[in-house]
Amino acid sequence: MKQEFQLTGVQADSAFFRFEERNEFAPELVMDVLRGRLLGVIFHDVIPEDAKKETVARFWGSPGLLRRDGEPSYCIGSYHWNKSTERYLEDAVKTADSVLNVLDVPNSPWHSFRSAMAEELARYGAGIRIAEHEGAQASAALIRAWDKEGSFALDPHEDEAQCKDPRQAGFEIQRAADHEICAVNMCVEQEEGGRLVVWNIRPDDDSRRALGIEHTGFSYPAETLEEFDVMHLDIRSGDVYVFNGRHVHAVDTCKGKRTNVSFLMGFVDERSVVTWT
Ligand SMILES: [Fe+2]
């Protein structure tokens, strides 16, 4: 890559560029992330032991477990990244039973999160639901275990560019790009390392085009990020964390298994928060 390349975009002020950390779930802080008032929040050790164990057992024992090569990991579920809407929704249907089997555990963190957010959003006359397109539903979650070697288990990227893919024109998730795009992660298994890394830069389209990642946001070479403020956040098994995915982020090196239940989430209008994967 050319030496003179300069990554440009928006840098947030210090009032925004920070994580809140709590030992119990607080839906109002998730609202702050959804509303663009806060970069992120980590709720430590909020997933019950039995739910973690059962989720992990069902994940690794699932006949639906797939190997994903582009972004080395094991996963169950579908992702819209770099696909047409039709292809994504077809994949979502095919994987739905396997996904629901992993989510429907006793004391499920997925169900707990959504019911708590539904209650919080109802105070503002809003709701949360899975994204839809012409009667078909997005995936409820993507369950992933990263195992890529190198300095990052998941390379630096952002979650906004993928919401501008012309192959997904008309899919309601594209309207989330007018609000905030929030990544929700529930860590059910964690051995060593695997911190969440977030840089204080929301890249612009010129930078994406120059890097050839206009509609994928994946990935940003480490040297393009050196000049920006960065945060490293320790994540442990049992943690639920939510952050603004428009900022470049990564998972750094980990040893062993790091398994997460995840989805993306955002307002698409004043009354609706939708989720997708
Ligand atoms: Fe991401």
C-alpha cells in the first residue's frame, strides 16, 4: 500500500469515546449507545453459569456448525456481509433451527437482553424486532468462535460499510446507517487474550474506496490506524458488551476458544430498533 495513504473520517470527542462498565445489566446505557451518546458499555459476568455451559455445549455439538474461511472462525448462522439480500435471507432460513437451538437455553442471554430492551424501548413508544424483508426474517444471531492466528483474531473493520451494499438496496437495515449501528456481543467462552480493540475513527467513503472496501469495511491495515486513539477492553466469559460499530474495531490475539453470541442492532425509525447479523 502507498505510504502517503491517510485514513480520514470522523473522530469523536472524549465525552463520547469511552466505555461504561457495570456488574449488572442496565438497559438505559444500551440506549445511550443506540442514540449515539456513548461509544460502548460492558456488563461484566451477567450471563448465568448454566446458560454459558449449555450455550457452549450446544454450539460445539451442533450439526449446523460451519467453518468460515474469509474471516477465520467457526460459526452458526448467516451474515449479510458482502451478499445480496436474497442470499442472506436464504441462508438465514437454512440456519434458523441451528441458531435457535443455541439461543433457546435456560436463562438465555439472548432472550434476557431482548426482553429487557423491549421493556426499556417501550418507555419511548418504541420496540425491538428482527429485521425483515418481503416477509422473510434476518438471522436472530450469529454464534462465532474465532481462531485466526496473528496479531488480530478478527481484523480491524467497521460495521457501517456493509450496510451500504447496493446488492441490499431496499433492505431496511440500510436505514440503520442513518442512525447508529451497534454491535451486541455475548461472550460465553473465553480462554486467554481476545481483547476488544476500538479506534477513534469512523472512516469516510473516500478512505473506504481507496482501500477497496467501500461496501465491506473489512479490513483496515494496522498501519492506517496508528495515529488514532485506541482502547483495549478485557472481555471475559459471561460478559455482554454493546458498542458503536461505526468505529473501527477488532479482536486481538487470543489463545484457545473465544465464543460469542452476536448481532447488529440499530434504530431504523423513531419507533423501531431492528437486529440482524
Ligand atoms: Fe464488527
